[in-house]
Amino acid sequence: EPGSPTSLRAITNAVLLSNRIEDNARVHLKRTRVVHELFETEESYYHDLQLLNDVFYHPMRTMFEDHHSQICDLFQNIDELVDLHQRFFSELENRLEEWNITTTIGDCFLNEYDFTVYEQYLNGYTLALQTYYELIKIDPIRKWIKIQEHKKICRHLPLDSFLVLPIQRLPRYVMFLRVLLLNHLH
């Protein structure tokens, strides 16, 4: 009967349910946008790591064998970073293909991400920069690096702008994960 406590309770419950569905839809949309942004930036980052590896590191090792130790100091464990991000990017891609309101990505970081690879890179970064500045004093190496930097694939960016990418990436993960945590479904 209209106006009875039972019908008011039913209307109230329906309104609350409708509001919760709308809230969940907004949260899901926000999470979807964040995960897409994470995926797009990860794809770009992964390609830049590959570029650093394929356009600079491996050719330099071959061309400047007499500077092998310095080149290893410069690029540190870039091969491991590329491998790590190939797996991580692939896992993110799989999650995105299956993305729905209940999909999560936190375990991708826990299962696929080996932070010790980053620890090694971070700890060696100061030495890498010092080595970079030493190597560009050597005329043939400096000229070769400039040629590589001016290739279209490198977008005319200097080598050191690629070397800093792993240093910049970790804080971005923290930002993405914070936004996802703030926008989880209840």
C-alpha cells in the first residue's frame, strides 16, 4: 500500500541501490582510465628501454670493445630491465584484454616485478652518469652517440634522457597505484 513503511523502505532501498550502482560505475570508469594510462605509458617506456638496449648499448659494445667496462657501467643492467618490462607489459596487456569491474592489477606488480633489478640500476646511476660524461669526451664515441641520437627512432633525444627513464618510472608506478587504491570498489 502506498505510503506504508514497507513501501517507503522498498523505495529507499531502491534509491540506495541505484546510487551504489552509479558510484560503482564512476569508480570503474576512473579505474579503467588509470589502467589505460598505465598501459599506454608502460608501452612507451618498454619501447624506450628496447631502444636504449638495441640502438645504443649493444652496438656500442660491439663498436667500442676497448671501452667495454665503461659501456657496462653506463648501461648497467639494461638487459634485465628490458626482460622485466617485457614480462610486465605482457601481463598488463592480458589484464587489459580481460578488463571488467572486478579485474585487479596489483598482483602484476607482486608477481612480475623484481624490484632488485631497479635497485641495481638506481644504485649505479651516479656512476653511469659519470661514465657518460667521460665517454662523450672521446671523439669517436661522442660522434657516434650524436649520430644515434639524431635518428628518427630516437626522436632527436640525447642518450642521457633515455638513461634517466628507469629513475623516473618508479615514482609513476606509485602514483598510479595510489589512484587505483583511492578508487577501489567497496
